Amino acid sequence: MSLFSKLFGAKTAEKPEPVTHEGFLIFAEPQKDGAVYRVGARIEKEIGGEVKVHQMVRADSFPTAEAATEVSLLKAKQFIDQQGERLFSF
């Protein structure tokens, strides 16, 4: 199978490294949508011994995964700053 991967350029899925902000973990997860990437991130925080998770998806789109990742992190930080732990009640 690795021969086919090398020939056709298949890549293995990489796990995003989390970024910590105000006690939250942010995993940038832009979503491919045709020729562009939509802004998206998974935000997690342990509260009362339970890991709470919020999936953030925005309509913003960018031509590269790198640009979408950068904006995903910025938007997630902004969302955390505005909502705090309330973001888990949506």
C-alpha cells in the first residue's frame, strides 16, 4: 500500500496539535469544501472531571489549509474570550 501512497501522493491524516488559550484546548480543524477550506475548530475544556467539547464552524473560506488554520485559531480564541465556559451551553 505504501507504494500506491507514494505514487498517488496519499497522505496520512495528521492529528492537529492543540493550542491552549485561557484553560481551553483548541484544535484547528479547517474543512475542505471544494477548492477552498472553511474555518473550523474543536474547543475542549475539562469541567468537573468531564471533558466538554464544542465544534466551531464558520462560513469564512480560504484558498489554503494553512490560512484557514491560522484564522480558525484566531476565531476560536475570540469565541472563548467572548463566551468562556458558556460556549458549551449552545
